[in-house]
Amino acid sequence: MLDTFTKEFRLGEKVPPAQYSPLALAYLGDCVYELFVRTYLLRDANFPVKMLHKSAVKLVNAKAQSDLYQKIKDILTEEENAVYKRGRNTNSHPPKNQDMVDYKSATGVEALIGYLYLKGESDRILELLRYLVEK
């Protein structure tokens, strides 16, 4: 389904994925990340929304995304690592109660996912995000 969206809106054609700003990539990557988590949480049953939300909050936050980076950092390609670093190093401001290191790392992870999404690399996104829930 994700590839359908990029094809429908011709993302990556007018502007190559590498030319998007890190925050634009993170904006998109955040959505893909959350869609993965929500889909994962519904895999076994149709739970009440309140329960789903509580479970999602544990996985969709800066700390969880920063922890994910620690799990995947050794399997990233040079290109992927460069995109992560662009996102991590961008000038952004965390919410009041966020740890700056976790927030920046999470922005890097989101930028990487957004970049891979624009490139149409859904299989690679899945490979990386499985580390969030399986390893």
C-alpha cells in the first residue's frame, strides 16, 4: 500500500529523496513509523482503542525510536547512516519534557524512514522496523 501512495503522488520524481529537508523526511517518516506500530498492534485482535493507544505510546516516542536506532545502527548502509545523521543533526527543538539526545536520534530515525519511503523501499523499512518489536 505504501508504494501506491508514492506512485499516486509521484513522490521522489520532481524532487529526489536526497534533496528533501531532513525535517520533511522526518515528518513523513513519523507517519510511516506510526502506521507500522498501529498495524502491528492490531495483528492479533481487535482491542479497545484505549488499550491500543496505551500500547502505541510505548513504541511511538523519542526514547523508543532512539532505542531502535541502537538496534539497527550496525546494519545501516553508508547512505542510510548519512540520512540518519542529517536528520539527527538538524536544528529542531524538543518538547519541554523530552531528552535532547533521544529527540535528536528519533528525528534521525524518522528522517531515515521517510527517505526510504520516498525511495519506495518498503521492504527495507519493514526489515528495520521489525527490530522495534522483535529483537
